[in-house]
Amino acid sequence: SPEPGSYCPVCGNDRDNCPGHFGHIDLAFPVINVLFTDYIYNILRGVCINCGRIKISEDELELLRKRAILFKKNLPEFYGALVKSIIKKAYESQRCPHCGMENVKIMFEKPYKFYKDIDGEKIELMPSEIREIFERIPDSDLILYGLDKESVRPEWFILTVLPVPPLNVRPSILHEGGEKREDDLTHKLVDIVKVNNKIKKDKAAGSVAMALKNDYDVLQLHVVTYYNNELPGIPPATHRGVKRLKALVQRLSGKEGRFRNNLIGKRVNFSARTVISPDSNLDINEVGVPIDMAKILTVPVSVTPYNIEFLRELVRRGADDYPGANYIIKMRNGRLVKHSLKYVVDKSLLADNLEVGDIVERHLMDGDIVLFNRQPSLHRMSIMGHKAKILPYRTFRLHLTVCPPYNADFDGDEMNLHVPQNSEASAEALSLMLVENQIISPRYGAPIIGFTKDYLTSSFLLTRDERKLDKHLFFNLLSIYDEIPKMDLVKKGGHLGHILFSILIPDTFTYSLKSRLDEDVIIKRGILVKGVIDKKSIGAEQADSILHRLVREYGNRYGGKFITNFSRILDRYLQARGFSIGIEDLKLPDKILNEIREIVREASKNVDKVIEDYRKGRLELIKGLSAEESLEQRIHEILAEARTLAGLKALDSLDKDNPLYVMVMSGARGTDINVAQLTAMLGQQTIRGERISRGYRNRTLSTFKEGDIGAKARGFIESNFYMGLNPVEFFFHAMSGREGLMDTAVKTQQSGYLYRRLLYSLEHLQVDNDFTIRTAYGKIIQFVYGDDMVDPSRSDHGKPVNVERLVDSISLLYPARKYAGAKYIDSLLEKVKDEIPKSLYEELRETLIRKKANRDVVRESIRQAVINYRTAMIDPNTAIGVITAQSIGEPGTQMTLRTFHYAGVKEKNVTIGLPRIIEIVDAKQKPSTPRMTIYLDENHRYSQELAEKIANRIKSTKLRDLVKSARIDLMSRRVVFELDMDALERAGLTPKDVKRVFSRRYSTELNGNLLAVKPSLKTKDGEIQDMSLILTRLRRAVERFLDKHITGIQGIVRVTVDKVVNEETGEEEWVLYTAGSNLREVLTFEGVDPTRTVTNDIFEIVDVLGIEAARNAIIEEIKAVLDEQGLDVDIRHVMLVADMMTRDGAIKQMGRYGVVATKESVLAKAAFETTVPVLVKASVRGET
């Protein structure tokens, strides 16, 4: 590249326009390219070092070539395995079939040394030697080594010429003091040139080979660290012994590499960042922008005859006087020339010279569309379009109801603002990204934007009772509305809070639901007739709420207007009424406190009694648990019940005007547990779901006696936050608090990585014009998106049409008439059968028949259902893969990291939450907690006795489960086991059955309940005579024999029998829950119902039932985890993940070795992980 002011001798361009041109260094010795050492090693193992042919006979070669060509073209994922097997076969050949030379053993010493073994002597293979061998390899053999003959020759892996990148790639930096600092690559190239010139000089002077060898090693090291400066076993190159140099590999890889730092994401102009603060006076679509920012952020406007005078005025104001302009861009001699208005004295002259076609970069003004973003950007609502509202002071202002999608609060959060720079971008932002168009979340098809915190408190208080508001306050609140469509309601209804809410509701709206207090909320023809408006009615992230229905039925614009107007009312009302909480609000009456103390005393007494029973061996064991586990479970139940009772007493005793009660009952903040901890007791503190046990030896703290396992000694806190905690209680509380902090930190990192894996696995999926889901290269993933082509963000909480609601609302429009009849309903539905999905067809039919709809209602309901379905359909070219990844990745942070302890039954302990989701999408071969739910057939499911018999027969029984003791008889060199006759009876076995298992291989003797087994004590030299060695062998034999499988199904460790209600028949039946899984054998076991029995081991399902069953299992498992965590995710997203994982007929992980590896684009694979290996592989295989 030319220096400033000069021209490039190659292309003749100046510095700004020269693209840069590579140079080269002629190396004095060939050196190994360290990026290709694995390929060099594989070729050396397969090639004959004499003739250069692969060491496989010509007859076999022809077949292998054809197979390799087929695999490379059609089965690229198996091509690598084929190459491995070919090289292994060639390496194992004793002699070259082409020239007859004996096989030479090749050794590879990482990172770049190769040796050959000649008669036991280790001789280094020099790069020049390797290059000569590789030059002899014919092109026809390259495909067998995994190389593409059109793209690469193996000798190119040995460098004789080193390319030197142009200065654009490694620019020098000029520091303030005038000091010039060269790029890291330049430093390395300087080292290479120095040592290379020295070698050339020494060679010319005829230096000895040993000295040249040392210099060659230095040259090789410099070239290696030029490519990769983080190789194990190689000292990294540093700048002045301090800063590690960034080599080519480091430039490309990782978070700071080219792909992730400069291509996928990059720094931008026309952006701003500052702290956010709330402002409920704004519209929900608006964002308050500080005036100082508005003067710097500019919007380019083309001058037209219609706006020229307005723009001239802005130019006259200049850069410092708001609203003004910062730049004028004019066309001069075919080039755009930018004039800054910052330092222009006579701005009027520039303004008068403004012409149509010029561009004025004016200040940001009210109504300009901007993009607002909060990181981490976990879903599409993390960046939304807002209309700018220029305000004084220094923070961004946003409406409080817009906080949930951003997950923003006002404790110091900062957000980013971006200004679109052309009208196309602005139009897209306005129509696609505006806040009101994001009210319904694509994750679950319900509002994510809604009322929270103080708004819910205010709404609860405003609509709670029939008390009239002060007249002045009522009309002050009423004056907030721009227009009052229901003035007659105001005149008739009096000054009630209900009226202020009802004014906003359309006259055609009728709806009912239950409030959080489980009371009816009824709206009839746009009037709130009964009930209180709380979180269930207008809360954010509440499906089937009043807000949800209003947005669905009257559109996003109406929804945005409703939220803006009602939030202003609620804000002013709470200001006028006042709402605060003080320490006195937490004080309970003495009577209630005494009752809570009695609950604590009773619980402590019960715990002490259970501990006494345990110590005396009287404790009734819980099935499947040991004595210690049963004790812990009983104590947990007693103390949990105590806290629940105390909490309920506390909550019931609170006055209905108590702020704590109002906040909890309105859904604004807090739960029953929070109330219990504040006013009654904190209860049991746990770590990993168990009582606190770690600390000193045999006790948790030195304040307790040794061996104390009572309630208080293991973390039970009977104090509350109002009364205060004593030091011991405070310490226990801090312990469980610390666990919460650790959990959050680990969870954030794990869920972030899960989200990234999902995103890179699904990013290339989109909806095609025929509503199939395809990759960017046209491969089909789903034939119909989600089985019904419905966009989750346009669905009604997952359904294409809310049929129940539709029929009810249409019924109100028509007078009651005679029932149309099933025949008429079927005839109309038959006409639209091909226009709607089967699920909607069936739901419409069932609902219309059940509600006995008349002909008018049937006709209109079906017509409206078809229209609603069409509007709910997904748009072609939607980037559905990204939306799916966001919909599963974003809730990841809200999931727990723990294993679930299910009511103390070990068989039901199953990994849940984030770890289970990660396990599934990573396609882990074995789940960490394999479990089966075994349903029984008609003859066995209703009898506990029969169910328990099957459970005993299914459970894998080892010898250790059937013996009382084991001893070694050293004299007769046998192992003697005392069999437990009761255990044998439970397992349905006799001593002879046990003997039969061992007598197949060993000499055995049965005497009553004593079984003697004589293991083999022979070696290849004969019988062992050394007694100490005999004793060691017998001890090992004891352990081996105790783990011997005797009966039952292998893999089923424990079985629990439990009674459940059959959802289909409504009858009670006995079901088996197992720890461990073996689907193949369980399905064929007598008494088991194979049609309902399930396992959580997905790979077992593939082996036994096939890929379709595994796909369904993935959907069921992911959905079950999400539902258990209380996270609402549309089933269509889960289906797409399952379809992507199982598309090729085998389960593939969502990661670098699975789905990402099958992507067609090399750059897409390289951008995810293992950047350099992906690029290297692409270069040798000729991938583009």
C-alpha cells in the first residue's frame, strides 16, 4: 500500500483507493504450515514414501475412489469417516502393493515435528523430504486423503514461499507523541525476514549443517507463531517480552476475532447511549431523547421544493441552536462535498444557496423514528422502533409498560439508541418495529407489553370498591383523555373508578374472567359491571386477559392507545391517593403472633419426635428412601407446612388496605412467601434442596451441640424480617442467599451459550413461499410450518382462532333461534375444509354443536374463522429459525439449575430446568437421571399387589441385594455368601436360582443359605501360590460377584409403585416409576402396557421405536421442562427444534458437531466456533 500522498506502483491508485497487494518472502528452507499438520500426518501414514502411491492395491483403489466421490457429493458428513478408514487400512499394510517397499512407521510429535522409524531408530523427516514425497502423489489419489484435486496439492502444506499481506491488513499506528507502532504481524514478519536472511548468508558462506539446523528450527518457530501464537508446548512470541502478539489464527478466532467482532457485529455511527429513567407522560411508542444528543444525532433530509424553506431555517440556526442542522451535502463536479455548519460564520449565505437535490443533515426532532435497544438482546423485542421526543436533561426516558420486553429497570441500566439514515430504513422501522406492533410476543402469542408494579396497585385500588372518587379528582383524571366517547356513562354512573376504565373499552366488547382474588370480573358491552382490575386483567405477560382480548380484537394501534391512556389515569390517581409502605405495616396483631409461635412450637415438637423415632429405629420409612433420607423428608414436610400455615395466618390477618396486602393481591409485587418471611417466619433455609448440614464436625455451627440435627441446628429460622434475625439465623440465611447468587451467575453464562448454539443452528431457516420451512440452500425441514402455518405472534395464545370466544361474541349479535343441526354445520364446514387446518375444523364443529348455534351464528362463525385464520398465517420469508432460537433461548435465564426432588420419591427425581434443556439440545447419549414411567395393562393396573409383583420382577437385582454377608475362605480359596431368604422371596427367587447364575462359569456349592463360589486363580504360568496375591484376587472377586446381575431388567435400579388418575378414563390405576431405563426389555415385559410406557432416554427411543418417536419425545421433553418452570413457549418453536435435530434420520446436537456442521456455508460454520479448523477443512476439500 502506498504512503500518504504517493501512488501505488502496482495499480496506480492513491492510498485511499488502493486495495492492497500481497508480497512474498522466498524461504531459505521449506517449512511446515502448522495449520495443516493433521493432514500431513494422515497423508504420511497412508502414502508410500518411495513411490508416492497410497498403500492399497489398484483393484481396491478403484472401488474406494468411486465410494469417496459418492460420499463427498451426497453424504459429506460420512466422507471424513471413510477417509479415516482408508488411511487406517493403508497404514496397516506391511508392504506397498505398487513398488514393494516395506511400510515405514511414521511418528508425529506435536505441534509440527515428524519422524520415521528405520530399524528402531527415530529419524526426523525434514519438510523438504516431506515435500518431495508429496510431489510424487498422483491427483487421482487425493480424494482418498480427503483432499480436493481441483483446489489443493499436498506439497502446498510445506511452505517454500511465505505470503506477506499488504499494509491495509497490518497498518502501523501513529501515537500522539509522533511515535510509530507497527502491527503484530509486521513484528513477526520482521523476525522471519531477519532469520531467513541470516540462513541465506550462512548457506552462501558454507556454514556447517548443525548451525544451519539450529537456524532452521528458529525459522520454523517464527513461521509457526506467525500463523498461531497459542500452540501448546511452544513459547508464545511477545512484544518486548510483555504483550503476547496476535497471530493470524487469533485475528480470526473467538469473541474478539474478525468474524464475531467485525463482521457479524460492528460498531456504528449515529448511535447514542445513556442511563434510562421512567416517564409515564410519554406515549408507549415514544422515547425521550436528551436535547444534547438530538444536536449530535442527525437525520439526512433531501431538499425538495416543499421543504426548502423549512430546511433553510434549520441551516440558519446551525449546529448549536436546536432545532438546527450540522451538515450540508452538495454535489460538486460529480462528487459529494460535505460542509460543516459548526464553524461557519455566515450561515445565512449557505442557507440562501441551498438547492433542490442537496442533503441537509438536520438535528433529531420530535416524531423521528429511532431504534431503541437494551443489551443483552435476547429476543426481537430487545430492539424496537420508537418515535423521538426531545426533552431536557441527560437521560433517555421511556414508558414504564415498555420495560418487560427490554427487561429494563431504572437502577442504573443504560440503553442504546440508533437513528436510521434513509427513508427506507425509517419506513421499515415504523411499520415493522414500532412498539405497539410488538405488544404480542412471538414466544407465546400473548401480550408481553402490559401493566406492572405501581400501575397494578393503582388499578386495584381504583376499581376495587364502589366508593365514589372526589368530584375534582374524578374530573381531573377524566381530563387526561383526548376525547370522551361515553359522556352519558359519566353522567349516569357517578364518579367511580369503574367508569374511568369503562370509557376506554369499546361498546362492542363483552368478556368475563376471574381476578387474582378468584372473584368474577365482568365487562358487558364496554362497561365494567363487576370485579377488580388486577394483574390477571391487564398485566404484562398475561394470556387471555382483558388487555390480550382488546389487542387481538381491536388491533395493535388500539392496544397501544389503551395502554398509554389508562397508564396516565393510573399514574395520576396513585399520585393523588398516595401509596407508601412503612415498617408498621409489617406488624401483626399480638394474637396472630402468639398463634404463629404456637405453630413453631408444635413444628419443633414434631421434628424432635421424628428424630427420636429415627434414633430408636421406630421411624416409618418412605418407600425407596433410606432411614436418613426418610428422616430428612419428614422434617422438610413438617417445617414447610409450618411456614405455609404461618404465612396464611399472616396474610389473612392483614387489613385489606394494608400496602403489603394490596401489592400481593393486585399482582404488583411479592408473593405469599414474601409476606410470610416479612411478618411471620423465614422458615427452613436450604442449600441444593437440602437442610444445611455442612460446617463443623458433626454440627453446623459451634453454638450447637455435637450430633444436633434438630430444626434450629440445621437452618430453620423462626424469626421474621420485621422482628429481625439473631446472628445464627442471619448466618444460615446468608448461606442460602449466597447459593442464589452463584446460581444466577452460572445460569446467565449457561443460558447465554445455549441461546447462541440454538441461534447458529437455526439462523438459516426461513418460511418459503409454499409455507415449507427450508434452509438457505433450499433443504426442507418442515413441509408445513407448525402443522398449521400459523405465526405464533399472530396466534391467539397458540391457537389460530379462539373459537370459543368467536362463537360467543357472534351469538350476541344475532337473536336466539332454532339450532342449525349437525348436518348443516358439516355441510358449511365441508366447503372450507381445504382452507383451514384439521385442528381448527374439528374445534369449530365441536363448539358449534355444543353451543347449539343457529344458522346465522354458524354461517358467520365459520366465515369469520376463515378470515381470522388467514390473518394469523405466517408471512413467507419470515426468519423463523431466529425467532425460534430466541423463543427458547430467552426464557433460559429464568430457569432453575437444580435437580427436582419430587416429594422425596427418588424414582421421580429428574433433571429439570436449564440443565435438562441443555442435555436435550446437546443430544447427550445418556440423560443424567434416566427415568421411565411404566403403565400396566388392563389385568394388572388396578391391583396394587400385582403392580408390586411386576415392580419386583422388573427391578434389576444384583447379588448384593440378596446377601446378608460375604466372607473369604482362604483355606479352600472360595468366597462364601450368606443369602437373605426374605430378600430372595421378595424377588421371587430361590437359592438354587442364584447358584445357577454362578455355576455357568465357576465351581459353586450351596449349603442351606450359604453359597460358596470358587473363582479362577490361574495365570498363564499356572496356579497362583503367593497367599497375599490370592487374598487380593479373592477380595476383587467379592466385589465383582456382588455386582453380578441376578434377575430383573438390567439398567432399572429402583422402582416405585404409585396410584394416579387415568386422564382418559378418569379411573385410578397403579403406575411404576423407575430410576434407570431399558425401554426395549420393558416394552416386551409381561403385564406392561407398551402403548403408554415412556422413557426420558431419547437415544433409547431412536433404537427401539425409530426417529419419528424420538422427534415426538424431544417435543414432549422440552415442553414438559418449560411447562414445569411456568414458562410459556409456543409448541411450534419446540417442533422446529425437534425437526431440525432429527431431519437426517439421526439425532444431531444443536452445536458445532451436529446441526451447525451440516450447514452449507463455510463462513456460517466458521463464524460459530472452531473458526480456523473450519476454514482449513474447507480449503483442503474445495468447499466455498
